[in-house]
Amino acid sequence: MTQPVSGSCACGAVTFEITGSFEAFFLCHCARCRKDTGSAHAANLFSSSATLEWLRGADRVKIYRVPDSRHEKSFCPDCGSALPGLQMDGTLLVVPAGSLDSEIDMRPNAHICCASRAAWDKDLETVPRMEGLPG
């Protein structure tokens, strides 16, 4: 990635910009990531060299860390949107892909922690697709 990418929470109280490149993009199916997202998996980008700059609302960002683990989530307390965070003692930038407003040209590297994926999260490509909301 050569151009900075921007992102925000759903309510717009928090905005940010990331400069640098991502080394990995994983779709994690572990139980903690499913709880974080309320979905089948988390979609997170990882970088050990990119920089995060909060443009608005840095003081609003909350962090929850699962006790006795390395698992943590940064989020907006107003709308609940997942936000980037520095983890592993500040050495790893973790960015929820859905928090980005800019397009990125990177595709996920892998589905990870598939041994703990939800039972209903199998063969989803066979589920009917709709272009909009069901009518």
C-alpha cells in the first residue's frame, strides 16, 4: 500500500488514517473473534510497520482485553464499531477491515482457527444470495 488509507466508526465520532503496508489479512473464526464481531469471523489486517494516526476522537476509543489472554478489541463507545489498535506491547497494528473507508487491494491470506468455527459456518457459498434486503 503506497497511499494512506482512512477509516472511521459508524457514527463518525472516530476517524483515523494508516500509513504503511499490511503484512497479513486473516479471517479468524475463533470463539473470541466471533464474539467481537457477532458474526462468523473477524476480518483483520496486521502490520508491524504501519503507523496509525487518529484524526478525530482518539480520546473516545475504548479497549477491552479478555482477562488472562492476548485478545483485545478497540471500539467506539457510542456506536460499538470495531477500531484499529496497537497490540503485543505496541508492536502489532491490528485493523478491522470493515473499519476502513478506503479501498485496499489486498485479499485475505487465509481463514484461521477453523477448528473452532461455528457449526452453521460451513458451505455458505450454497446459501442463496440477494442484491438487497429480503422483501
